[in-house]
Amino acid sequence: MASALDKLTAAKNSLAGDQVNLTVCKATNHDVLSPKRKHVDVLLTWSNNPNLSIPDLADRLFARVADTNWVVVFKAMIVSHEIMAKGGERFIQNLASRSSNFNVTQFLDKGNILGYDMSPFIRRYGNYLNEKAMAYRQMGYDFCRLKKTESGTELRNSDTAKLMKTIPVLQKLLDSLVDFQVHQGELGNAVIASAFLLLFRDLVKLFACYNDGIINLLEKFFDMKKPQAKECLDIYKKFLVRMDTVSEFLKVAESLGVHKDELPDLSKAPSSLLTALENHVQTVDKKPANASPLSAAISGPSNVKVGSLVLPASTAAALGMSIEQPAAKASPSLPPPSANPQAVADKKKQLEAEKARLLALKQHGGAGVSPSTSGTQAAVSADPLADLSGLSFGGAAAAVVAAQPPMSRGIEDLYALPQKAQPVAMAPSNPFPGAGLCAAFLFWLLCIFA
């Protein structure tokens, strides 16, 4: 009977030349199967055609949603969902401009047992599609169409005011999606399975936006005033609750054959994170304005994974999360930040002067002084130059030293030494030049006493 009705409707539309209505009817026939891909693809193409009337296309689909058979209604909503997700954006804009779209809140198919069982899922599915259109009206964009960059989605870089406005809308949309509440045993037909897979794709994209928004809020948490901090804490607590419901939804998707790589990470953050947020809210008014834990730079990894959240290292440290940091290397050549700048400058000048003196001593003293070869050393006198008694000087150097008064010569006289002093040459045939004079003197003494 249903098959004959579908053929009759198709014939009427074909005779009338209404290709749009014909394709809609073929995609939403009474067969308990998912909508045929070829008909859905044609509708997706037409939704991007600027010459096609989008309100007319939406009206044809809503006419099928008003049917009394659960298969037709379910398929009409699945096709609408496909166009909202992959078709031209004008379609969802048209739905957002309407006061009512999928009026299935009272739907109940009493024709057969399966229709009776599927009716609650039709009502929940219609509620989600209505919320999806409403979210577009409020935000001006579809969360599922947001492009993801290296830093994340748009919510990852939004300011606090925009986040406080966006996240409640996103939470409501996510709640309506997971409220579908289907179990593995209830996915026994291809129609509801097709709807579930579309919901799963939306859930992955919505949760990515939700996760980015929560991370962004936590980064700004310690800079908020107390009213905003309380609201942010409430949003985070709701996030933890929604993670449980999302986890149950993903378990059903995994049982349906979805690969684990397509499932988002839902590992929970430690309870210490929530405790740190609550403690901060209680003491936020008692801290000075410049005492934010985020004001200090933290060395180490730029990001730290806390459960399913990937937080910056500074935020994780401020929340009390344990982070391994490399030990800071002390710089001995630099003064501490608290030192007096004038004292540092004076110390630097003294060091430069000492270096200059050492350099001059090394250049002038090393060439004119040589160790003495004498085996005995003279006694130490009060003259400062007595310490130099173990050194022998060349002729020119000796003259310079001898010209100084005994008590006035200092170690500074070494700077006046010539760089290359020539030693006195001794005749090899007469190593002791005073020997002849001494012999004459001895001969005179012998003559007197003789």
C-alpha cells in the first residue's frame, strides 16, 4: 500500500514537472531504509544553486514532516539535517528566520508497534533540529561549520564577554543532542541509525567547540572579578556533568561500528582542578589586583594536558597542577635584580681598572725582569724594593732603580722599565774585572809590613 502511494505521488509530480517535489518525495518514501544517497546529493546541489527558491525547498520538506507515518517524518528530518550540515548556508538561514520549523512535539504514530516505539525519537530529533536553527539565529553562524585552525576553533580566541554569551547557547544545543537517548538495541532499523550517525558527527564538532571554550575560560579565570568567576565556575561544573552524558552517547556510537580514532578524548580532569577554582572564587576579593598567579612567567612545556583539556602551563600551575620544570641556571656574571644600580656601575669600573693594571704589568714587567741565578738571597730590609733583591737587572734598568730614593721606590716603578733592556756583556777572558786592582792593593800592604 505504501509503495503504491509513493509511486502515485511520484507520477503526479513528474506530470506537473515539479522536479524539486519529485526528488523530495523519492528521498522520503515509505521504505524502512535510509534516504537514498543519489536523491540527497541532488538536493544538496540545488541548495547551493542561487536560482533555486530555498523557502520553497524548505516548505516541501516541512510538508513531508507533517505526514502521519513515522518513516516519512523521520526521513524528511534526516534530509533536512543533511542539507543544514552540508548544503548551502541559505537553507539554515531560512530555517533560523522562521518562527516554527519541525512541529513534532506531539507526534505519535499509532499505526504499528514500530511506529509507536520510534515516535519518542522523532520528537527528540525534531527538538534538536529546532535548537540548531535557533542557535544560528542567536549567534549568526553554525557551530558545526566553524573551521578549526592550529590554535583551535573560534571559541579558543574569543574574549570573555563573547564566551559568556556563546557557551550557554552551545550547552543548550549539546543538551538537546544527547537527549536523543538511544541505546544499542534500539538501533535496529536503518532509518534511526542514519539519524544517529548524523547526530554523532554534530556531537564531535560541538564538543570540540565546547572544549575550546572551556579552555579559554580557564585561561581568563584568574583575571575575572568575583561575579564572572562564579559564573565561570558554574559553567565548568556543568561541563563535567555533560562529559558523562556525552561519554554514554559515544559508547553507543562505538558499538555501532564507529572507529575509536574518531571518538574525542573524554578523560576527566583531576578533582584538584575543581577545588582550586572553588578556592579562588572564595578568596578572589581578598587578593590584591596584581597578585594573579598568571602574572609570573613559567618555564617548561607550553601546554599541559589535564584530563581532556589541554591547558597552558601557566594556567595549570596557577590551578595547582604538578608540572616538572627545569632548574633555573644562575648567571654569576650578572648582579641580582635587587642590587643598587650605582653600586653595580662602581664595581664594574673597579673591575675594568684592575684588568687594565694587570694587562700593563704583564706587558712591561715580563720583558725586563728575569729570575736571578744567584744561590743566596740578601736579608729583607725596610726598603720596599728589598723584595726585588732576588732579581738581577740589566744595566739600563739598574740605573733607573738606583736613581730612586731608598724609601720612595714602590712597585709602580716597574711600569717605567723598558720593554727590552740589554744586559751588560762580560769579556769571556776576564770574568772578574776587579781582580787586578785587588792584587795591587795586597802587594802594597805586604811591602809596608815587610
